[in-house]
Amino acid sequence: MTTTVTNRELTTSEMDAFIKDNQWGSLAFTGDPPYVIPVGYMYIKGDVLLGLTSTGRKMDYFTASHNVCYMICKPRWQTPDYNESCTSVIMEGELEEVTDRAYYDLSPEPEPQFTGGALYRIKASKVGTRKCTTTPCEILAAKEK
């Protein structure tokens, strides 16, 4: 039996709610080879904000190119009772340092547990969204029964 997986784009309000309801994503840097790390985020005033330490491999990639891709994903198996469809938001663009923390109603200084780092925002040039419309959502779900 072949299952055809179908998807649809999220509406603007669905995308906003999805980003607000999650906390983690994967930040991918361009390069040879590409590099990806898990990073928590804040969603304030329609911007995805990331706190990054100022050292490590990610900063080498950031120095070489500010081009990034950030993915927020919630697979069906991470939802209560497996009852929500797989959903993702993927942002492509540039990572830029936030110099005006007050704009986001944040204190001028980072929280004590985050010294030695900086706040960045994803300046998205392209945003893609997907929500699975296949029931059940996963091709492998048929094997669970």
C-alpha cells in the first residue's frame, strides 16, 4: 500500500502561533562543509532571536558568512497522543547581531548566565512553512497499528 504525503502552507496566524509555542530549532551555517547546531530562541515582535556564545566553530562560520538557515520543526511523535500533524517553519537569510536590546524590551545587559555571548536575529529573506495533511501524518504510522 502506497501512502501519498501531502502538505500545505501555514497561514500567517498559524505560523506565528507555531513559532510562539516552540522553543528550539536548528541553525545551519553555509560553508564547506555546512554546519548545523541546535539553538533555543525567543520570538519577540515577529523576530526570531538567538543567544550565541562568542566562541566556537559557529563563530568561525558566522565570520565567513552571515548566511544561515533556521528550522523549527515539530514532528508528530513529539505531540501529545501523537495527534498533531508534523509542522515546520524554515527561514533562510542572514544572522545579524542585535545592538538595540531595548527595542525588544530586554535589559541592556545579557542575563548573568549568558555572559560572553551576544543576541542575534534571523533577518529572513525567505520563509517556508509546511503542515502535513495526510492522515495519519506519517508514512510509517500505518506500521504502528
